[in-house]
Amino acid sequence: MPTSCDLLLCASCVVTQNTSRETIENGAVAVTGGRIAAVGPRPALAAAYAPAETLDLGRAMLLPGLINAHTHAAMTLFRGLADDLPITTWLTEHIWPMEKRLTPGAIRLGALAACAEMLASGTTCFADLYFFAAETARAASETGMRAVVGEGVLDFPTPSARTPAEALDLTRDLFDSLRGHPRIRPMVAAHSPYAASAETLRACAAFARNQDAILNLHAAEGTTENADSLKNTGKRVIPHLHSLGVLGENCLLAHCVHTDAADHAILAQTGTKVAHCPKSNAKLSSGAAPVPAMLTAGVTVGLGTDGAASNNALNLFSEMGFASLTHKLVTGDPTAFPAQAALDAATLGGAACLGIPDIGAIAPGRHADLAALSLDRPNMTPLHNAPSQAVYAASGAEVVLTMVAGRVVYRDGRFPDLDYPALAAEVRDMARHLAGHRP
């Protein structure tokens, strides 16, 4: 007798990202209670399961939902305001002055816009480090996304906190308010070793360990960070963080552009994870992180977009393709960071970075966080190798359905939890208001 399930999701191609990286032609996924009950050929699952609903996607590629391992969601409000500038000019003359005008309401609107953008391009989960983090958590919850959010802790005043102590108080409040939430988790977010003192970094690390939570910070992104760290601490950035007890299995470092073999050995030894943000690093001329060398050393790497002010998009399909091509170009090796490695970083790598082992693959027991791409688009025809097509050919515009915990949160340009035209109008008004205050 067939087993009952909530949903049978069918597609012409299922890219599982399971341990054998299996791709199933004419596949199906059975979903019960928001989790994957089974995955396999459609005829076999149709015979084995009696679903309450069957959703046939036709000529589509079904993938695990993509995982954005590093972003600042509300910076959608700053998209296109300051482009093609040196990073110091970009930060000090444009971004930081604008951030002083941010309010909880602005953060919520910017984060809602980011969630819509990510869902429309197949991202189901993101890690966010910014200000008024409770508003980003609220936006993710309202749109049905999965997220890990943290309040930025810095040694100078931010839009939400005058001191690092105040920022840590907001972090405690965030942990209290999100306790038990099914999809949104808090993390500790120390901004960086150049914006947070040794004392602040130690306090953040201790809090994260006590809460068994992720500790997220930027590290070794800019071209002068190692030289500045040597001057101020006598150590390069990664050894400095290691000496403070910051690194470890729960630590996620964003960027790590300017790292060497000794740094990679420390990262691998401590189990520290890295969020690779190639497009942002290229746009700001920060450089290309040596990700192939990190992977060889045993470092876990996820893929992030960074914020929409330094990337201009929150699209992981674009990020995967750019990452793979960048490393081939930089190394002169066409086998460096192949399509499968890029897809791994955007799925399984992101899951490991965020400490959520039950996402990132289409496998029994995992959350039913899924994305479907139309294979009827000209750029998706013909299909010879699904992972390669997802990385090198897909733009993200092919996404026709995004699902989180077994629930459809985006389909064919529509969001069940959002009045998107109304949101877009509010976001445009808020962006104009913030831009009007520019010095």
C-alpha cells in the first residue's frame, strides 16, 4: 500500500547534491512535514507514495535551495549609489555616511527587498551581518526564508548601537527573541579585526561559544589589512584572530582574500569556515581569494554575495559562474574550482558554514528547501550536464519555483507572502529619502 505524503514534486531532472552527487532524470521528491521523505525516479516514487498534492514542474531542473553564506541584506537600499570607486572612498565618503541615516524601518524594507530578490533567484537561506538585525530576522520570517542573522558589533557607534556593549546587548535580545524559531537563527557578528578591538573580539567569541552559535566576521578582505595588522599586533590577520581564540568550528570568516598557505593551515586545523564573495571582491578590486588552495588544505568554503552595494546583485547563480571562471583565470588552470565545486560551495558548503547540516542537498531527512529552473529557456537547451549548466549557463532568471520547508515561497514571478509591487514602491521611496541626505 502506498505511503502517504504531503507533496510529490516532479521534474525532468533532479540534481540531488547527495554524497554521490547523483543527478536523476525524470525524478521526483516526496515531502512530508516540510522535510524530504524520499527522492528517486518518478515512476518508482509515484508507485510508492500517495501524495495529498502532486506538483509537476515539467521540463525543469530541481536543485537544493542555494545558500548565501554572507550578505548585508538591507544594503539593497544602496544599490548603484556608489560604484566604480576605490574601497576607501566608497566606504568613507558614501556608504558610512548613508548608514548613519538608517532606521529600523529602513532596514526592514531593504531586507524584504533582498529576500524577494534572493527567493526569485533560488536562494532559500542566507547569513546576514548588519544593523538592527531583528528587522532582518523579521523580514526573513515574513517571507518564509531561512536565515542566520547577527547584529554588527563594532568599536565605534553604529546606526543601532553607540558602543560594542550596546551591540552585544542587542545580540542577547536577538537570541532571546529567536529562541525556538523554526527557520531563523541568531549568530554573533563581530564586524572585523580592524573595527573591533581584541577585547571586543574575545567577548564576541565567548558569547558565541556559550550560546553554541556561529561567530561571523570579515577578515583579510582589503589589500592593506595584513600590513596594518602586523603593524598593530605583530601578526597577520588570521594568526592574530587565532591568538585571540576567535577561530574554531563555529567561526565563519567572510572574504579571506589575502591569505597564504600558513593561514590556510590554521583555518583547516581550527575548523574555521570561509564565505567566498568573488564578485564583491572583484568589484572593489580587493583581489581573488585563493579558494582552490583553501579547499586543498581542507578548509570548508561557502559562497556569498556580500551586500548589494558592493555586488549590485544577490544572485548566487551569477556568483557560482563568476567564481569558477575567476579561479581558472587567476590560476591558469581550467580544472581549478570546476562547476561541481562551485555548486558544492553554494549548497553543501553554505550549509556547513552556517551549522545547518539538514539543508544543502535533496536527500531523505533534509529540509525541503528547493529551487526549480525552467529547461525551456534557450540558454538551458540542450542539457548534457546539469551541474555545469546550472553554473555556467543559468542566470537565475530561469527560476520558476522556490520552496522552503516544503512550502512554495516564490513561483512564476509571484510571492505568496508579499505584495511585491507595493513593497517595491516603498523601497524606492525609502532609497530616495536616504539618498537625499547624502552630504
